[in-house]
Amino acid sequence: MKELGIPFRVVETEHSNEEYPVDLSGGAIAQYLAEHKSGSYRHPLEARQILLTADTIVWHREKELGKPASRREALDMITALSGDTHQVFTGVCLRSASQRRSFYSTTDVTFSTLLVEEITHYVDQYRPYDKAGAYGIQEWIGHIAVEKIVGSYFNVMGLPVQKVYCELKKLIAAK
């Protein structure tokens, strides 16, 4: 938001639950989680305030790869992504005092085939336990593994900035 020249402040929500209905998949999961975060912010919004909440998931072979709970899980996730294409979905919810807009953005990411030593090095050095799919595209693994992306690079980092900007303009114009 800073790079867009939009003043902002970070606020905490009471959201901690990452569960979603079992009938959801892909982008619908990310959008649901972003909306859930928005709903957990209980303070009233002032006339010119807009609350932005977002959630990013990695989707591979019809399954969500969340944040790894252990080293083994992180190794397994990156091994599964190696030599394959997956999707990154970021759901966004923009809410003002009078309206709400929700959407998700999709980016296809193709990883080259990685050596076991490369996967182990990344997990041990970068400890990606707080990242969906056990990786951060802006880190070492992104430099050596990402062969191709189709869609927004910033979406893979966690916020589809261009799409957020366009949706903010629409939200403000609709007031």
C-alpha cells in the first residue's frame, strides 16, 4: 500500500481460525478466509476508512497446501511442487462503512525439478513454516525454482496489488 501512495495502518483482527467449508476449493477458499477475517474486525469503520483483509493459499493437484507444521511437512510440500505447476490464490475483502467487495486473484507458478539438497537447504536455511505451500517466491527458492509464472507476481507474495488498486478505485467511485 505504501508503494501505491495510499495511507494505511495495520490493525489486528480477532481472526485465528483458518478453517473453511469442505465444499470450497481453490480461489473460493482464499476468498472465504479473507471475508472471514474482515468479519472478525468488530470495530465500526469511519466514513473514509476501508478495511482490507487478505488470505493466500497454494493449490496443488486439487489440494490446499497450507503452512507446514513441521520440517518434514515443509520438505514434503516443496518436493510435491518440484517439477510441477501449482496455483496461488489470494482472496481479498475490501469493506467500508457502507459496502463490501470481495474477489480472488490466481497465479500459476511452475517450479523446475529440484534436487533433494536444494529443497533441504531452503527449508533448513529459510524455515518457511509461516508460508502457504512452504515457500516464499521472494526468497532463494523463488530465484532458483520458479521457471514461469502466469499472473501477478505480487499475488504470490500475498497481495495482488494491481487488482487491489483497481477494486479500491471502484469502491471509492461507488460511494
